[in-house]
Amino acid sequence: MTVEQIHEEKETLSVEVNIPGHEPRKTTALFERSRKQLLARDGARCFVCNATAEESGHPLEAHHHPIERCFAEMIDWEHFKRDALAGFWGESIRSFDWASFTHWEQFVDDMTVNGLLLCKAHHTGKDEGIHALPFPIYIAQKYGRDGYQFSPVEVIHHEK
């Protein structure tokens, strides 16, 4: 077989990191309010496949991105803020109200700046979810050609 042919790549991913201790997760009013704004802004469609909740068969989920909530208390927020203001993370994160920023929850739970709207499969699904795949493999699904057999469980399909 040559690399010009479609070929399967199997990876055994083992990750060992120290997630900082943190209070039990709670749903904040900011998260709930901004999740509704994210749904409205993104047309209530999955970031990857463009499916609605009805098309995917599950409610759409707001994924904390680029900063996962469980890592918020280990983040050097001044470093992140410098990158954000320099435009590294895009315009919406750059234009966040950094002047009023006093606590990580203000950013992390604001889904309009730290959220991706995902269907269940592209959030937590085996061989297709952001929590299960390395990011370079994960993001290829968003731009893959319709009909491409991406994995044993997914054929790329972008809702119109």
C-alpha cells in the first residue's frame, strides 16, 4: 500500500495530565444566558457538521473552548489575555471586556467567547468527538468532503 491510497490510522492515545483540584462543576447564570446567545448566534447548528438538535437526534451542547472549565484555575490569565488582545484567538476573544476581567469564570463560562456549539457526536462521541480525538484529526471533520468515510462510525455529512 502507498500513502496515495486511503489508509486507516489507528492510534492508541494515552494521556496523563494533572487536572487541578476544583469545586464541583456548577451551571452558572452566565453559562445559561450565553449558551442561549451562542445557539442564536450560530443558528443552533453544530460547529462541525452543521446539524441542528433535531437532525442530530440530541440537544446541542456548549463545549468550553479554547479554555476547558476544569483547567481554568491553572491558567496564567495575564498570559492568555496578552495573546487574546494580540488577536491570537480571533476577534470575539480579542473584543471580550478584558478591562473588566477580574475572575476566570467571567471568560470561561461566557459561551459567546469561550464556546463551541456541538452535536453530541462531535462533542463526546467515540472516534469523532472533541474529547476523544487529537485536535488536528478532530478539525478535519469540519472541512472533510461530504460522503468521506472518516472513521468506522462516521461518514462526513454537513447539513445544509
